[in-house]
Amino acid sequence: MENNFVVSSSPHIRDNASTRRIMLDVIIALLPATAFGIYSFGYRAALVILVTILSCVFSEYLSRKVLKKESTITDLSAVVTGLLLALNLPSTIPLWMAAVGGVVAIVIVKQLFGGLGQNFMNPALIARVFLLNAFVKHMTTFVNPGVDTVSGATPLYGIKEYVKGNKANLAGYWDLFIGNIPGCIGEISVAALLIGAAYLLIRGVIGFEIPITYIGSVALLTWFLGGETLFAGDWLYHILSGGLMIGAFFMATDYTTSPVTFKGRVIMGIGCGVLTAVIRLYTGYPEGVSFAILLMNSSFPLQKVN
Amino acid sequence: MLLKRMFKGGAAVPHLKRTENCETIKMTVPEKVIIPMLQHIGTPCEPYVKKGDEVKVGQVIGNTDKFVSAPVHSSVSGIVTDVSPKLYAGGVYITSVEIKTDGMQELDKNIKPPKYSGSDEFIGAIRKSGLVGLGGAGFPAHIKLSPPQGKKIDTLIINAAECEPYITSDYREIIENSWNVMDGINIVMEALKIKNVIIGIEDNKPEAIKEMEHVASKSDKINVVELKSRYPQGAEKMLIYATTGRKVPPGKLPSDVGVIVMNVNSVSFISEYIKTGMPLIKKRVTIDGSAVNNPSNLEVLIGTSLIDVFEFSGGFKTSPLKVLMGGPMMGIAQFSLQTSVLKHTNALLAFAEKDATLPNAGSCIRCGRCVKACPMNLLPLYLNNNSLKENIEELRKYHVNDCIECGSCSYVCPAKIHLVQSIRLGKAQVRQAAAKGGK
């Protein structure tokens, strides 16, 4: 051959999308919720965020090194996992626990299954559930936003007691929407999360299928079954509280652990919605978003849904 | 008529039609031509000439009695200097006739306008012309024009979508020879008794739409349809859907839904051929890419070597690292500049280093962009996985053979995975398994 031409299969041009750009978009979309969390809970929240991100990136770097594989920290996926994990933790959690969460997410859930794109459950959620089971007390102690660090019950705990007939303080819709409630660092402000979600939808990073069907089915079921009589549930209260917004827009839409087809995504959304509503209404747990998403994650290989 | 209907998926590729205002320049006769015996999809021709023979322009130099084929004609007058397998556009070796030209371009005495009555004789004449689909695929035209028994064709679709980046060969045909196009359409309509004609043009070519609307204004059977510019609008099945709303089922042909699709250059050629009897010996080729000096449109004699074409166009500004025959989405990368221009070559692109370097494939993150982009409703990521695992059964289950290799999935993949490449591999695995009888 007289020329050293590059001979390859078509197509010969590619668009400028990249994995790193997608991850960067997710980080950008999480910034409003992150900023609001730090604003509400102070420097302690910033520390938790910093520790989980560092823990995730460091775990990613080390495990790739030990496995003798190419380093992948520049694709920013570990940063996304770290940030998502922090946003799902209370600001008062001891920092070493937050760090352990990062290690669990990256080493056990992600790298041991083959790295980016291979894990079958959402790393940040597994880590959160792991911490929840290992350190129940620290994971369920929330403080009210603002300067007074009085511990408070989350709105979902409130409505659970309220429906049971116990007296409880219910938060107002506006407080729920803005985020003037106790809860995890990044889940409290629906407004901040929606700004980020709009960015992801406009950038085409996520589709509307999972969030709409997820939130829609939670709304329907809690309205239908969540009250003292049928069709008397406070559905608006349910969709504005807990981890539903961050779960529906940022966790259930995780590429690796959700289906790729329209049909599959609708099943994913409705499945998560049904499970979340059932856990919230009929079990001992006030909140079910994490479990719902993880259950759907792990059931897809069984259902053979693409 | 603006069309709202749109095929599903595809990709927003850049247009890069830098040569749209480059009037076609006739290239001079090269010193020698190498004419391969395979310039169509189907059975290669047997060479009809041997070393030392004298040949004239338009003389048949290769033919076969197999149905799926088209005869090959000499594009020059001169002396046959070699008949042997030579490097072909796709990287394989194909028997080719090498002719040293004499520059006289003397016509073969058999060339005269064909006489025909009825569709069978018309189709016979088309086969003799050597016409293949000039849009790029090279499917013998006479087969396209003869639908299977019992299939009624009601619509002729003229493909002027030209959705590949860079290429302006079809566009220039409309701008320069619109009456020829019109004439060719009328000939085909009349010969095959077709009632409707739809000319599909993407909306990034307003001049072409205006021109065709102008020449078609007298006929109420011929409609110009403005298509949305989205790749692969010019792919047969996508075009049929966009213009008629009919869906060609997997494994079926356009004639199964009553449609024939022809490239705008093909019908224009038919008009010329019926007038003069001159078979297919030349082709308009768009020359472009980051390594060439003068992006241009050249009329090239078939069999001219790529190096001669590039040199005539003005040469390279930097030495090219990748040379394509066809567009950047579906074109074939060349091993050498010694290969020849074929009947269905519509572009020659030469790229400098920065456009030639292959991206490194990363891990699939299952973002689903390939699924969204696939105009055939396939799941490219699963085809990729199963082809790498040589999982024949799964490849069949995911309909690997329905892939039209348009390249949309690879184009949009953020991990830069070479999806089309592995899907092609998957198709080959399925073929091999079928050959072994493991159906």
C-alpha cells in the first residue's frame, strides 16, 4: 500500500456530544439544588458534599488502578455520583460516614460490576440505602433550615402521622416548593430541582418519559388512596415532599440503570411511582423513593425490558 | 407543497454544501482508465475485450446474462492494455479493464437512440444503457423499473433529497439540467404508465425546489415536495414514508407498496440516453474535504483514477489522511488513490489529519441516543453488544439485517462507539451462520 490512509467503517464524522459533556450537564443541573442546600444548612452541607465527591473520585481512581484499567476520573461520572449521594444525605451526618458511602457507591456498586455503564443499580442510591441501614439514627436526623439547628421531622413523617389521626405539623405547599423544610441536603427545594430538570430536558440529556410517568403515578395513587377516604389524598403534598423530585428527574433517569426505549421508560416511571406510593402509604417507612427506584433497577433484567 | 410528515429518528448532520454554486467542469480525458467489471449491486460482468483490443467510446466491454447486473461500457477510445483483478473501491480486487486512451474519443458505431415500444422493450433498453442507481447504492435500474408480477406501481418518487453532507451532485443536476430531469420523468411515466410523480427535495435547497416547481408547473401529475433537512431523508424507506406515508416492511422492496424511487441524476440520464443512445460512461462527482485545494463539481469519465480526478480539481493543500468515495455518513474509505471512479460515485472527499483521526470508543452509558436516532427502530446498543459476543440468535432477534447502515447511531453516540462497524460484523456473522446451515 503506497498510502497510509486511515481506512475505517462509515460514518466518518461524529457529532460533538461526549460522555463527559453529559456528566457536566448533570452537574450543572444539580447546582441550584446544591446551592440551596448549602444556603439552608450552612457550611456543614458544603463539607458533606466535598467529602462524598472526593471519596467517590478517589475510590474510582484507586479501584481502576488496582484493577489495572485505564483511569476514568476525567469522565466526571464519579463526581456526579458523589454529588448525588451528598444531596441525598442529611447535613448532620458524620463526615466519615459520608466518605464510606462514596466508597460503597464506587467500589462495590460501580467498579466491581465493570465500571461505567455496567452497574445494574444506581450507585448513589445503594450507598444511601446502605448508610440508612447501617446508621439509622444519623441518617434520619434532620434539622430545620436556617440558623437554628433544631431537629425536625420531615414533611412525609408529618403526613404519615396526620393520616393516622395523630396531630402533626404539616408544612405549607409554598414551604415545600421553595424548600423551607427539614430534609436531605439536595432534596428539599422543589423549585431548585425543577430549574435543573428544565436544563436537562432542554439539553436533551434526559427525556420526559420517566419523570412525567413517575410523578404522575405518585400523584394519582396518593390522591386515590392517600386520604381517610378514597379520592381524598393530599397528592400535591406528596409530590412536593421527600425525594420524589430529585428521584424522578435525577435518579430514576440514570442512563445505566434505566431502559432505553420509550415503552421501557414508561414502565420504569409507572413502576417507580406505584412502589413509591405503596411504600409511603402502607409501610413503616415515611419515604420510598430510593427503594422504589432500586427495585425497578434490579427488576429490569428479569423483565427483559429494554 | 411543504410536508409535515417526517420519518422517526435520524441525526442533524452538518450540511457543508460548499460546492453548491460550483458549476460542473468537464474533466479532460485522462491518459488511462481502469474500468472494473463490477459497478453495481449483483453479479460482476465478464470482460468482453482482451489485451491489445481497440475500443471506442460507449462500446460494451463487459456483460453477463445474470439478471442482477448491468453491462459496462468503455468511457474512452483507446487500446486495452490489461485485463486483470485490480484494487477496487471497497478494498477487494475486481477484474478490471485498463485502457490507454488515444484522446480522440471516437464513438462506437453501434450507438444510436434506442427504439422501443411498450414497457418491456423500454426496460430492455435501460439495461443496455448500463444504468445503475446513481444516488450511491448502484442497484441496476432495469430491475428497479420492472416490478414483480402482480405489483401495481402508482407512484414514481424522484430522490433529490441529497441528505449527505458535502455532496451537491444531485443539486447541480437540477440547477443545470432541470429540463432533462423533467424529460426523463415523462419518459419513465409514459413507458411504465405511472400516474403520480413526487420529487422530494430537502428544504436546505430552496433554489432546486424553485427550479423543479418551475419546470413541473405544467403538469398536474408531478409534485415537488419540500422535505425537512434531516439525515437520512434520502434513504429509500425514509423518503417513501415522508412523501407518501407508506411504510416498506422489513425485507420488502418499494414496489411492494406501489412505489419506484429513482435518483434525479438517473432520470436525467434516461432522457439523454433515449435522445442519443449514449450509455452510462460519465458521472458528476463532488470534490471536497479539508485536504483539497478547490472544492468543485467535475464531470468525470468512469474509470478515471482518483488521483487523476483530485489532481485535475487542483490537488491537495495538505496530504490527505482519509479519502472517501461517497459522503461522510455512508461513504467508503479508500486504501489507495489508484482506484477508479464508478458509475455511482457521487463524491470524492479527502480529509486532512484532524478530520481523519478516529475517536476512541468509550463505555456505553446506555443513554439511548442511538435508539432515538435509528430510523429503522432498531436498538443499536444491543446489536453492538451481541455482535461483539457473536451471539447469532440475539442478533437475529434484534433484527440486525434491517439495519440500513445509515450511520446515525454512530454519529450521535457520546461514547464514540463504532456501532455501524460492529453491526456490519454482526450481519456477516448471521450470514456465515446461515451458510453453515445453522438457520
